[in-house]
Amino acid sequence: MALGEKIKAFGGTPIGFVVYLAIIVLLAGYFVGELGIPVGALLMLLVSFGLPIYFGWKTSLRKLLIVAVAVLLFAPLVTGVVVTQMAVVPSPVSWSGDNVLQNGSVDPYMGAASGQTYHFQVQVWPSHLGPNLTLKAVYLWVTNCAYDTSNTQGTCYLTPHDPFTNLSQKLSPAQQNSTVSPFMVYFNSSSLPKGQILYFMFLTAVASVGSESQWIYGLSAHYGGWSCTVPGGPPAGYSGCSYTQGPITGGWGSAYFYLLPDFYLSMALLVGVLVAVMLVYTYLKGRERMRLAKAKASAGGESETAPVAELRCPHCHAVVDKGETSCWKCKKSLSSPPEKAPLPSGGTTGSGKEDSSQPLSPITSPGEGAAKPETPPASEPAGQE
């Protein structure tokens, strides 16, 4: 048997069904966690539907629905492991696009569940400012929503949404001077929400000389611009700000369970699409089988609405196809009469009479090896020797 046939045959056994179901769940969860949406979701749908078809489960809607339920219940657990393992790896330092802010980071990246102080630091380079501009302050934003700002607090989809943390530090006149050497700015916080994955970003208020504005999104008419950090080095064509991941205010387990609800929500949406595809596929395959049955009935000269008679072997009563000459099970000819069990010795029934239903043995000629019947000797006349 070919390898492909062995794989399919194993999928038809109870143990094979469980093994292949586990493989489908692992692949579905891994693809979504590693590749995200939409690529990971597309591969997850292909695996969850394509492999059952290959294994021969396509004829059983019950098995297909079991696959969908298993993916919904267990694939998010796999996705959570994949994403959490990526999340606990420290992010690269952050920079601003104009290089005014460099080497922004947090220490520790992953801290204890409680009582931990997190140290944020960033290097400021006033010399990278444009002419006639001055630095006013450095800000630190920390949030559990990577797109949250001081103006959009409360719009995060996470529940609960922890308060947006906004720390600021005014710069001294010497630091504001664009000719001084780079210097470090430090922020310490021990009041961050526990058991979460947070994101941070540094900003500087950049304004024309004489402006005393304090808030990034509320600068006066003398506002000249602002700098904000993004993960990694200065990106080409920089045109906006983004958060750097960190810190994780807890251990690996707290990060895992913090992310898990979102994975169940995402997987529920994907499984909904999967079930819809399964139902449509099952409906179309059912229609196809009906058309083939009608075409076969018409080709045999039978009415499309007439039931197809079931043919059985006269010897072993196995169901056989129309037009077959020998039985697939007992290998006997379908045209020969069934064999009857021999009667008890004497050829009589229990009533002492011969069974007239037994077929007569074929008559054979003497030349064909049959014994001639013996003629009883004639009786001699009485009194003669």
C-alpha cells in the first residue's frame, strides 16, 4: 500500500482521528500566532479544512464540526504560547526619527508581579534640532494600548483599560541649549498596573525660542514641532510615532493569560468562517451525489424517481453492483442457483418420505463411468433344481 493510502487509512481509525486532530489544532494555533492575520488566518483555515478532506473525513459533517470545535477550544492555547514567547523577548531600544531622542529603554523589561520599580531612560541630543528651535521638556507615555495617546484615552478596546501614564520632566536652560553635549533623562515608576504587557514612548516638546508651552498636543502658535521615539533605529521616511513594547509587569504566566482572551475572540471569528465553509462544502457535495445518482439511474433506463433495486448474491447474500457476473465476496457465479445443504442419510425427510424438492442428479451413460444397474436374477420355477 502506498504511503498516501496508509496515511488516509490511519485517519479512518479512532486513534488516527485523534492524532490528526491534534496536528490540525497545533498547526492552526501556530500559524495564527507566528504569522498573525491575514496570512496566519488563511493558513489556519486551509489546514483546518484541507487536511480533513485529504484524510477522507469530507463525507462526515460530524467529523468536520468536531475539527471546528477542537480548533476553537484548543488552538488559542497554542497561539498564546507562541505570542507570549515572542513578547517576553526584550524589545530593541527606541529612537526618534530626527535623532533628537536615542537609546530609549526600560529596565527591567519583565518584572515581578508587585513591588517592582521600572526605570526608563533616554538620551537627548539637542544638537540635532533645527535652527531657532529649543527643547522645552521630555515626556514619557506608558499605556496598555499601543495606539493610545493623551487625547484618545478610553478608546482602547482592552477591558479593563488601565489609566494612561504621562510623566514629564522640564529641561534646564543649559539642557535646552542646542550646543551642549547629549545628556540622559530618567523616569522611575512603581505604580504601573500589574500583570500586563505595557508600551512606552518618549517625546520632547520642540518649540521656537520664547515659547513656554508644556503639552505636546497643546502647544501655542510659536510651536515648532516635536520628537517621539519608535522601536529600533531611525526609520526611512519617518512620518509618525509608535510605541515600544515594555515593560511586562509580571512573569511569563501573567503575560500568557493577559493575551489569551484576545486569541479566543480572534479564533471564534475564524472558526465561524470555517464552519460556514464546511456547511457550504457539505451542501454542494450532497447536491453532486444526488446528480450522479440520477444520472446513473437514467443511464440504466430506470426512472429518475423509481427506487433502485438492491441486488444480492444468491449464495452469500452480499450486496453486488448491477452488471457484475461474479460475487466480490464469495467469488461464485451470480447466475448459478444457490447450493442446498444435504439431507440426512437415506434422502428422506423427518417424516420418512423422500424430499421431492431435491434436484435430480444428472443422468450419465455407462461409458461415462457410471455403474450399470444390477438385474436381479429370475426366480426359478418351483420344484425345479
